[in-house]
Amino acid sequence: MAAKTESVKQILEIKELVNSGNAIIGNNKVLNAIKNGNVQRVLLAKNAPEELKSDAKYYANLANIEFVELEQDNEELGVICKKNFFIAIIGVSA
């Protein structure tokens, strides 16, 4: 039961970020924002490509940015963000 409430909290948080305009979507955009220090937190889909996952973790650790692996896959993230494409990574802008 606790896992389901955590998942619902994550979904609501993502929807709020997208609606407020604080979400950065796209692999290259998020990685560049991490490198430039424009991100507070990184959200990664559970089935994100291994290369993207390792790059994002590496740069987030260098910049002391919170890194969260979500319970949702990239298809679900696309639907949650109301996009017609899959989303593997989301950056929360500072």
C-alpha cells in the first residue's frame, strides 16, 4: 500500500512541475542544465536507457543534485506530462 501512495505522490508532483513550467524535458536539455547548475533535482524513468542513466547520475553527483529513479516508465511519463512522446528524464529547474 505504501508503494502505491508513493507512486501517486510522484505523479502529482510531476504534473505540478509541468503545469508550473519548472520541468525541463529532453535528454540533451536536462544533461546540459545539470552541467550548468540550472537543475535542483533529476527524475529518471525506470526504463531509461543505461547510458542516459549513468551520464545523469555522474553529472548529478558532481553537482550535488538530487537524483530520483521513478516507479513510472518512459511511456507513463509522457502521458503524465501530456506529451505525445516518451519521456525518459525530467529536470526540475532551480
